[in-house]
Amino acid sequence: MDSLQKAIAALHEADAEAARRSTGDRMHPAARLVVCGGFLAATMSFGKYDLSGVLGMSLYLIVTAVWEDISLRKGFWRLKYLLLPLLLLCAANLLYDRYVVFCIGSLPVTGGMLSAAVLLAKGTFTMYAAYFLILSMGIDRLCMTFRRMGAPEGMVTVLLLTYRYLIVLLKETQRMVQAYALRSAGKKGVHMSAWGSFAGMLLLRSMDRAGDVYDSMLLRGYNGAFPCEEGQKRAGKGRNILYAAVWLGVFLILRSVPVFHLVGGLLCGQI
């Protein structure tokens, strides 16, 4: 199975998993969205050298992974292509900030190393938070919740169609790669000289396929408005308020109190 086929299979698997989880979900989507937004805001608000504070935010991801039975390892393999640009971005900090902050034994730790680690932790945590949100709710319920919370209708529709069109785009790319391989006498990959024409043909084929998808949507009654169904079962209001309040309180504590420093000092004092 090639990389494109693996990506298509991973998207189908993630959609099936999200549909299975959302069927028996007890929490209101708005409560999950508020908690995720609070987590993102708290995580991104830490300073560029506050590594211990950012690592403390991993508590939410660990608890959510255990509670929702979500595999962190599988999530890493699904997000690995997004983590690569993040690693390249973090590596740039090593070149610009060479001030030595502290030393671990004889090893100097520069500001670039520390800020790169903080940036990597922030990026990884935010990706995992979004990944957990999609797996817990599904893209349909997420977009529906955005609409109920007053998000612009056009933005929500673009978000939903962009997510849904990823599989279509990958399948078109796979067909073109297979066709190129059959005409290239067994050569692997697309030669650099064909990158321009390949990208142009992919754009044209994608536009044609997008037109077919839009025509199909019109035949099924699409009128430019995102459907906002109200007939779904609702969980208890008190449970959802408690869920959101507890997690927002935890985020506030982790953001205000240096938990890792306190725990480290306590352990060192015991030793």
C-alpha cells in the first residue's frame, strides 16, 4: 500500500471512528468546543521559555485520551506529516537565539533550544487537541456547533467542504500517479521535469471534480445554507456545564501556578 492509499485509508478510518464515538457521546458539542478553545488559549499564552508550564497542559490530553480511549500513538502517525513543518520551524530558533540560559552539567542550554522545545510542545499539543475534537465529535457535528454558536455560514461551509474534499483530492492524485507510473517505464515517483505539468493537470482535474460534486449537492437540495438540525438528543445541561467549568478551572490553575516547579521542589525536598 503506497503513501497516498494509506492517507486515504486513514481518513476513512478517522471518519468511521468519529461517527462511532459521536453516536454514544454524552457531552454536548458546544461544551467540548469551549473546553478545546480554552485549552488552545491557555497553551498558546505561555512565554517562549516557559517549558514547564506548557508541559503541564499535557494533563488535558492524557486524561482525554484515557477517557475517550483514543490512541496517542495512532494519532502521532496520523499527524506526522503536519509535525514535519513544525520541526523545521522550531529548528530555526536554534540559529537566532544562542544566549545560554542555564547549564545541565557541562551542557549549555541556549534560549533557542528552550524556545524551540516550547514551540514544538505548543504545536504538538494544539494538533492533538484538534485531533481529539474531530474524533470525539466528527466534522459534521463540529460545523453544526459552529453554526449554532454564530460562526459565519460561509466559513463553516468552506471548512466542511475542505475536509470532505481531501479524500477526493487524494484519490485524483493517486490516479494521476498510477497513470504516470504506467507511462514511465517503471521509474519511481514523478520526475522533477514533470512537476509543473503534473500540478497543472491535478488542478484542472480537481476543478472538474469539484464541479461534479457541486452539481450533486444541488441535486440533493443544497441551497447555500448549512443545515442546522435541532432534533438531536441533548445530554444533561448540568453535566455539560460541570465538564466545561472543571476543565476551564484546571487550565486557569495550570496557567497561573507553576505546578511542575512545585512538584519538583517537593520531590527534591523529600529526597
